[in-house]
Amino acid sequence: MNNKNKIKVLYIDDEQNNLVGFKATFRFDYNILIAIDTDQAYNHLKAHPDISVILCDQRMPEITGSIFFEEMKDRYPDPVRMLITGYSDIESVIDAVNKGHIYRYIKKPWTDADIRSAIEEGNKYYISTSMLAVKNKELQAAYDELGKFTYSVTHDLRGPLLSVIGAIDLAKNMDDLTEIRSLLNMMDDAVKKLDEFIRNTHEYYNLKRGKLIFEKIDFNKLMADAASIFNIAGRMDNVHFISKVDQDEDFYSDENSIKIILNNLFSNAFKFQKKNGSEKFVSTNINISNGNAEIIVKDNGIGIDESHINKIFTMFYRATSDEPGSGFGLYNVKDAITRLGGTIKVESALNEGTTFIVSLPSKETEP
Amino acid sequence: MGNIKKLNFIVIDDSKLDCFIAEKVITNTGKCDDVVSFVSAEQALESIISTEQAPHLHTIILVDIQMPVMNGFQFIEAFEKLGTDVIRNYTIFVISSSINENDLKRVDNYTSVKQFLNKPLNSNVLGALLSQY
């Protein structure tokens, strides 16, 4: 067995012979660390946060095993603590058990089988409690996120809705048809924003909870699909959509995630164009080689201020109020890329444009 | 009161539609001399700093809470640092879609904020508010 997969055990005893004998007996089955005093024990604990079982002799010259456990357990609560002791120390053992300082004790003289079963049992306990701690942490993070999420969702769902209610109220008393039409256009935008937000929420959920399906990706087809959508949007706003795909090899990834990445990058590139810019463009360059896809999306739009650039991937972060946005898009992009094992970089200069560089590995095996 | 004094208005909201609605509702009250909208709180603040206020004129600010870059709370905090000579010429109303209790409580902590208003703004609410001016 590889040493890495062995159970890591720390044994503390003031007699050198016991340490050597113990290590010799169990080193094939376990990863044994030995300490002749508590200083050495602390050094091991500091250097090896993955120790799962600690065995300590009760009778040592400077400190008893039970007191050592009592002292160390707040700082290193995870390893399972076991005391090795003779019958005469039984009072202190009972005390230590009752105070929760030790998981069990091993009676002297011990047999190899005693130690083995104690380590195996202790390790099972260690794994289940540490898994519980990890799960608790995940749960807390999910709960915190849900709180933040609900706050923003309430705003982003109610906002456009209340705008439309307000607009309807106004329109009731309007007689000028031109004015009513311009109000209708604004209501249209508000409702579309709401719809975009709901779609983004759905994407977010899919990315968080959905299963990745790795299949052959045809970037030419993906770009043709995207072009058919964004060419229309581009023509309306006078933005050229240029794309170049260089794919000579098979590439495997999750198509839904890649669509989410591309769509969000494109819609941002189109959205954040200069109002009166000339020769506006969104250009995409996709290059597949050596099992890696590099996707470069470049625009000559309004760019991102240096002070915001580090925060653009944060959920609900919006760097401008010039255009409506949910603050969801780039968060989802980053999330999708991370799940696919890729990276994203951004280069931008205010008033000059923004370039996103995405790198994704081909995934030929199941996630 | 007595003689009808006209008021200036500043609307700060990142939603253009909400700005438009507020402008219309404000104009319809007939008490408005001038209304300016800003979709960015930073720009609104710059404008307040650079505008010399005529001594007899009072300006009502309607500010949204959740906005990108500078939110409503940040705006109010920055505004409150401008000094009493500036502050006394303005009255702030917070107008938001928020139903979050923390947001509502937080509004109470700012002395420069007169009241919290729920969106959407309508002429009944605004009319009642302006009856005191």
C-alpha cells in the first residue's frame, strides 16, 4: 500500500524501546509517527494535520497522557485520542473518558491485535466525524449563499415588476400616443430584464446542481448557432460579429456549460458597446490544439475600470449602471469554467474595450 | 407654506424606467420647478457638490438603495459629509423595492433621510409628502 493512503498514527511514549518496537511492528500497515515527549508530539501535530489516531502512554515523567490530551484537544480536535495504560491508573482513565478527553483506552500489556483493532475503529470514527465537519461547513456556506441570494433575488425580481406597475399607473392618465409608446418600450426592457434574470437563475442552478455530460463539442456548430442570434442583435446596434474557429481535433466537454460561457460573454460584449462608437465589433477566436480549447472574445466597447476588474466575477457585482444587468452573468461564466477545469483571464482598458481569454481542457473521461 | 413655493428634485435610480416614472409623477404634482435624474449615484453626488444652490431654493432627493458601483447607503454617507451649508438645502427620501428589514432599519439611522418610500412612486404618496412644503 502506498504510504499516502495509510492511516496516519502518532504514538507517544517516554521509552525509546517502546517507540522503536511499536514502529517496527506496525509500520507496514500504518503510517507511524513517534514522539518521545509532548514537544515532539506537538511538532508532528503541526506538521501533519491529517493524523487520524493518537496513542499516548499514560505514565510519562513530565506529564500524564490524560493531561496531555486535555491540553491538546482544543488546538487539535480532529485526531482520535487513545490512552495506553496499566490497571493501576484506572481512576485517571475513567476521569479522562468522562471528560471526553479520550475515545478509548488500551490496557497494558497490549497485543498487536488490540492496537490494530483500536486504530481501525478510531480511524472509522475519525473519518465519519471529519466528514461531518466538512459537510457542516459546506452546508453553512450554502446557507450563507442562500441568504445573499434571496436578498438579491427579491430585489431583482421585484424591481422590474414594480417599475412596470408604476409605468402602467402612469399610462392610465396619458393621452399622448408617442409618450405611451416610449413608455411601452421601457416596460418592454424591464420585462426582458426580468426574464433574463430568471434565465440566469436557472443557469446558476443548473451549474451548481446539474451533472456535467462530457461529449464531443463541435465549435463550428456552436458558433454558427450563436452567430444566428447575435448577428440580428448586432445589425440593430451596428456591431460586427466576427468569428473564427480552428478545430482539427476532437474536443470533449459539457456542451451546456460551454453555451452558458459563450452566451454570457457575447451578450456582455454586445451590451457594453460605446453608444456612439464607430466600427463597433465583437470578435471571437476559438483555437483547439493539444486537447485544449482557447476561446478569445474581444470587443472595442466601453471597457472595465481598473478598480472593478477584480470584482467582475463576484455574484451580483455590477461595475456600471449604464446598462441593465443582473450581476449574475460573469459569476456563472466563472463557475462553469471552474467546473470544467479551465481558466479565464480578462484584459481591459476603459473606453478601449475588453478581451476575455478562456482556456478549457478536453475531458475525455467521466467527471 | 401659504405662497406656493416650487421645489427642485433630484432622482437617483439605476433603472431608467424608474427615473422616468419618478420624473413624470413629480412633474404632475405641479410643485416642481426642476427635476434631474441620474442613473449613477456618483454623478449625482458630483452634481450636488458642483452646484451652487440658490439660498431660497430647496431640493428633494429621491434615492434608490440597490445600485451598482455606489449604492444608496454609500451615497447618503458621502452626502452627509458635505457639511451643513449644503445638507440643509436638501431633503432625502429613500425609495426602494426592498422589503428587507435590515435595509429598512438602516434607513432610520441616517439623520438626513426624511422617510422611506416603497416603489413604485405614485402621485398620491408624493402629493401627501409635498403638502408639507
